[in-house]
Amino acid sequence: MSKQIGICRAHTNIALIKYWGKRDEVLFLPMNSSLSLTLAAFYTDTKVTFDPSQTIDSFFLNNKKQAPQETIKITAFIDLFRQNYSLKGAVKVESHNHVPTAAGLASSASAFAALAGAVNQAAHLNIEPTLLSTYARRGSGSATRSIFGGFVEWQKGTSSADSCAVPIDDADWDIGMIILAINTQKKELSSRAGMKLTVATSPFYPAWITSAEKDLAEMKQAIQQQDFQKLGEITEANGMKMHATMLGANPPFSYWEPDSIRAIKKVKSLRKNGFMCYITMDAGPNVKILCKHSEMKFLKKELEKEFASEQIILSDVGPAIRSLSEKEWLDL
Ligand code: DP6
């Protein structure tokens, strides 16, 4: 049998309604549904080669062979396909993360979406995108949403089969995002550990769930009406509520740094001056600003008055996953 190859690009996404907490840690079933914007600026390219001459999986990230503890995660993920589709043989996985180093953004969303896409292609499985999103989910929850472009909902579902991503809108109505990199060091507490501690100990958690479902319904309406202000206001409020749950955890924790607060204040003052820009933050100190695409360049100039220009990255709306040719891969 000859080698079988699949190459796929997936973009990362930023949640506007956050996923924070699992109801099933093995199946990656979330407590609440979430909604994100896929970003053009950050993506992962992954090549999967099923190679009958190999007996163990190998994993290379940015041309560096990864240690066994990293490769184990890849093996466990590909085992899901091996089991369900009776696939045989070891794989070589090669990934390139296209995330500006200054961004300090986690890449697990684009990583597992690209890996799912590349396996699908290499093994000729023809899995349709919604079902593929349930596989991506098993690598990292946020990867579910990276299968599609634009605004994407991850419906929490009732089981592993229907906890999947659904494209909501292509976000082609003057939408942009600015990433303000505050600190690019690896965080002390992963999102996985942070959400687990919050679910287990924060008395604010039940309120988060009720509130997130309401925010989601209202955000979907805002998207349908292309009401940017409403979209932004819900984005900012939802992110803040997620961070509030962490202060209620035992022990309490926060991902914020002094410069995160400086950025929040700056965005608020820009808003007072008439710009429609809204904050969201994830499991780290970096600040993401949802804004109008047409105002991004001006906003960057304003932010440069307080932050170094390398800290400020502009992103267009990103597309769905797509296959890459061998030539595109070699040209990387
Ligand atoms: C704050 O998807 O990284 O970014 O499912 O455990 O891999 P695991 O967690 P992950 O968590 C993302 C949390 C978040 C919010 C979001 O992206 O919805």
C-alpha cells in the first residue's frame, strides 16, 4: 500500500460568547453553547501522511520533532478516526503554526481543526464539515468552531453526535478584530484547568450558564440584523461575565494583567469618542478588540499611542478549513 496524504489549513477563532466549562471531560461536551468569529490572521497548516512502512506516529511542529508526551495527544486524536473508520497504519503529522509570535494566542483551535481536515482528506473519508466539527471537538473544544469561517455557533447538543459547529453568517459586513498582545509567555493555568476549577468551585457558575444562553440568543438576533453595536455590547458583557466566574472560584484566579486593564480603559475612551470597539479576553492577559473593519487602521494608530506597534495585530474575518495542494505546502 502506498502513502496517503492530506493537507489542510484551519484558522483560529475568538469566542464572542465563551465556552467555559465541560459537562463531559472525555467527550468534550460543553456546559453552554458558544459563538465565535474566525480570524484570517492566524492559522495552522497540517500535513498528515498515512505511511504503511511506519509503526509509530510521529509529530513535527514548525519543523521540530515533538516529544512523546505531545505525540500521544495526536495519537489519541487520530485513534478516534482509526476506530470509527477501521483505518490502519501509523501517521506522520507535520504542522506549521502561522501565528505571529508576538500574538501569544493559543493555537489548539486551529491545530485540531486542521488535523481533523487533513486526516479526512488523507484517508478519503468524505466526512461532511458538521460531523467533522464533532471530531475536531475531541482535540480541543474551541477547535469545533474552527471548521467554519465567519460567525460560527457551537451548539452544546445533547450528545457527542450533535455537539457540533454550525455556520451562522459569513461576517461580511464591516467586521474586524484587533489583537493586542499584552504578554506572550505561556500561561500558568491552562484554559482546560481554569474552566474545570470554575465549574467545580465557583458559586457564580450557575448564573454564568443562564446568562450565556440568553446572550447567545440575543447575539444571534444582532447578527441577523447586522446590528454591530448590539453585537459588540453583548461580546464585551459576556467576556466579562466569564472572567467574573473565575474570581468566584476556590482558589480565586484571574488571567488579567495591569496592561489588560490599561487596554480596556483605552478602548472605553475610544468608544466615548465615537468608535464602535469592544473588548473580549480569553484564558490569558491578551485583549481582543471587536471593531469595524473600516476603522481598524485608525484604531491601530490610536492604540500605538499607548502600546508598541508589534503588540497590535489586525485581522480580517477568516474562512472555513480548506485543503492545500502539495505545491502550496512546499511553498510555505
Ligand atoms: C476562554 O478550547 O482551549 O478560549 O476544550 O479544554 O481544549 P479545551 O479548552 P479550550 O478553551 C477555550 C476557552 C476560551 C473560550 C472559547 O474559546 O470559547
